Amino acid sequence: MNTSELAKMIGALPKMSPVARARAARGLIDDAKRILSAVADEAVEEATRSLSYAKVAAELGVSEAAVNKAVSRHRKLARETQA
């Protein structure tokens, strides 16, 4: 599932019965977390192309280690996706 598919599924939630909506929403939580985490990691990696890790960390209010971890996760996912 990608960002567009997730958005489409979220958009369909209001049209569902309450029980079906609750079931579907719970089923989307893990996908949403995974997708949004990947989007954030990609944005961090993109920011490090023009800013230092220290500057990105300061802007986000996180440590340089957290920036490094996000960049590493993004690059690993990109390699796995290309393979």
C-alpha cells in the first residue's frame, strides 16, 4: 500500500457502517504508521542533501543520531524497493 491508496481507503471510511468503519480504521493503523514513517524518513534524507545533519536535527528538535537513523532507514528501504 502507498500514500495514494491509504488516502483513498481513508476517504472511503465515512461511507461505511459504524462497525465496518471501526474494523477498517483499525486495520489501517499499522499501514498508516509505516507509510507516514517512510514519508518522514524520506523528507529527512532529502533535507540532508542541502543541510548538515546538525542543522536538520536542530530544525526538527531531535538528535543528530535520530537524523542519521532516519536517513539509514530511508536508504535501506530504497535499496530493498529497487532490488
